[in-house]
Amino acid sequence: MVQDTSLNIAMWLERRLDMSLGFHFPAARLYGIVLNDPLGLADDTAQAARSSFIDESDDVYELMAGSSGVLARSFDAAAVVTAGWAAPLADDGSMAQRASRHPLRRRVRAVAAVSDDGVASLIRFEDDPDELIAQTAAGTGLMVDALEAMWFGTTGLWGDPYEALLRTSDEFASTRNCRRRR
């Protein structure tokens, strides 16, 4: 189950980014969040929290595995923000082509927040900016694993949480048939 605090943090930050960041930025961004009034997050109280930009990188997993991820743990919560293309899947759940080349592609911004309460995420599409789609159940996958490893310092299968994050990055790159920058 998605924890209300993490989801409220993600929504609070996304509303602020919607006014300033847009949908066309080149790299994943990591933010640290200080909670002043957790109950004010849902009511969108301006002083409920404060966000601080920490760093950005072409590789979101290396971003979380490096010193920026360590710094993020000094805040009350952290969030990763990415933008890219989304496209509908085929009936069998596969993708026939890259989302960026699909004729029905849509520009999307995603926010994933992590706190002691867990991970929550949401998305907003550029062509429908008034609709915010929030995660309604606990997520799974590489991003959730990486956020939890960064935040909780979990060791996973590899012993060292930062080695786990870098392996996750390698696995993601291999599934996308792309080359990572070093």
C-alpha cells in the first residue's frame, strides 16, 4: 500500500515543479525535501515543506548510488524527477517501437518520492496538464528497488547498497540495449 506521507510529498513537489520545470529537461534530477508541516502537504500549504535541488544525471541509478544519494538521506525525504516519452502498449503488452517514435507518443514527467514511510510515484502528461495520475498501490521494479536501496541502505542481493544500485543501473541499461556513460 502506498503511504500517504510519501504520496503527499510527491504531489507537493510535483505541483511546484509544474510551475517551474516543465517537461523538457535533459537529465534525471534528485531533490531533498525538508518537512515543516506534514499535515499541510495535502492542503498545499506553501510552507509545508522545502525542496532543495541536489544533482542531476543522465543515469538516474548512478545518481542515486553516488554521493548525491548519500546527501539525499540527510533530508526528511527525497524525490527523483524524470521526463520522457510514453506511448500505448500493444494488446499483448509489448512495445513495437520506442515510445519517442510512436505516433501516439505523449510527453510525461514522473516524480518518485521516498521517505521513511516508503515509496510513492505519480505522473503528469504535457498534453493534459490538469490531470495528475498518482500511484494507488505499492510499486515494484527497478526504480522502487533503487529508491529503497538509496533511502534505507538495504543490501539486497549484492551486500553493499551502492553496488546494488550500480548493478540495477547496469541491468536497466542492458534491458534498454543502450550504452551507459562512464
